[in-house]
Amino acid sequence: MIISRELINPNIIINGTSYEKICHRINKFKHMYLDKGIKKNDSISVTTLNCPNDYYAALFAAWELGFKVITCSDRILKTRKDAKHMLDAVQYMITIHSKYFRGYQEFCVHDLNKPLDPNNSGGLTRMDLKDGLYADVINLYNHWENEQGTNNVMLMDDVAPYPGTPIQPWEVSEDSYAVMSIDPCMDIKEIDEWWHPDYFTHKQIIESTKQYPFPYKNCAMSRPIHHNRCIDYYFLPALMNCEEIFNITLMDHTERPEEAPVYEYITDYAVKAVREHEIERILFPDSESLEFFKSKITEPFTHKIVYDVGKQN
């Protein structure tokens, strides 16, 4: 068995959308990927700040086609120094080391072009957060255009004209790599040191997922899979077991004054959404953001809720 739509509860509702419609979007992303020339065993980063429907569709399309989904370390968000270290180390790996050894390409699909708020009142996009960090992440993939004239970066909105018909051009083995984690780059001292990503097969991830029961009617999906390494103990178990999933964004704790208003707004909205939808389980980036969330609760919830911080709750 591989990580595919077959794992998802067919009766699930995700952000108000049925399983059938999510599958339709998965098909559209598969068509787009193939049209862009992505091949089996290539790598792709699905980059977004939260978990809209197209996030699930983009991920499962990649896994069904046998791509390695790139995940990064939470440490990139801790300090400017950590962010620069990861960007420099990955750029060096892509353009110098890996170019001569791997035989596959990296691609990126993202929605970071979207405004920070629905009304675009401040004129800022998601790329402006963290001093332009997310724009720098996207720019990592531009080397392919400089090297061979191909644009390996896609917007999630680009999927619109593609058909939603089923397509599966090749078989994918459970022993194929499903996730490529670049966490090890944070352990090197100098950017030109040799390092190697951690790879995880479909089989390894599914077997690990079986260790984590998820007996909840609904939950909030607040973290993309590269945060808190949540794919096996939260992301997949939720999709396999819940009846309903809600997209409720949570920010990592920040001490940056310029981000304080966004942090407060997002947390206030999360408290409101948890109350309104009677969310039974939610994953927090860190203990500080959990405490900040709790400080915003003006009256107790009327339902039981489980708070996760990583694999701890």
C-alpha cells in the first residue's frame, strides 16, 4: 500500500468539501504535474502556510505519482540566522553537490502569492512574512530555469484549467520514497559541508501511522506536514479517521513586533473557530503558542478538546 486517496475516510468532509470533490482536485493536480514534466522519483515541495483543500490535493497527487515530498525543519522559523543557514545549505546542495549525483529534479507548488488577509487590506502577500523568508524558499527552485530553461515553480491556482479525470501513468511501490526531509542540513556547521536528506518510504510512514489512534469525530488541521513532523501521528490519522476536518491556521510563537498583530488576529480567530465547530483536537507549533491560545479563551469551552504540541499532548 502507498500513501494515496485510498487511505482517506471516504465519508470525510474537509473544509466543507466532500471526499469526491477532493479526489477530483487530486486528479487535476496529477494532470498538471505531468504536463509540467515532473517524473517519477522527482521531488516536490508543496508550500503553503495552512491546509486549504488544494494542499491535500497537491500532496496526494504527488504521492500517487511517486514523487518525494520535501519537508523542512521547524528550526528555520526560530531565528534569522537559522533561516539563512537552511537556505544557504540547501542552495549549495542543489546547485553544487546534488547536481552531479542525484538524477532527479526539484519542483515547487505554492500559494504564497495570496494576500495575508482575505481583503488584501495591507497589500502584503504571504511571501512578505518572516522578512521575505518564504519568497527566498521559492527562489531556491529557480536554478533550474537558469540551468536548463525550465520553470519548476507552479502556483496552486495554475491547476484550474486541467481536467479532473483519473490518470495513473505508472505503478508506485510501497518501497518508493514518499518524503524527503531536509532537517539534517540544520546540523552542519558550514554550508559547504556534505549532508544528506532523510528519506522515508510509503511503507515506513504508513506503518508508523498505525501506532497512533485518532478516535475523534473532528479536528483542526493547523500545520502542514513539515511542521512538528506531524505526518504520521496527526496528519494521516486525522484523514483516515475523522468525519470532518477544519482548516484553522496557527502561527509559531513570535517575538517580532511587526508580526504581533497577525499573531494575535490568527489566534483570536482560532479560538473562535474551535468554539464554533466544537473542535476535538488541534495541533500547536510550540508550547508558547498553546499558552498564548489559552490566554485568549475568555470563557471555558463547552466541549472536551485535546491539545497537541508535537507528539506530546
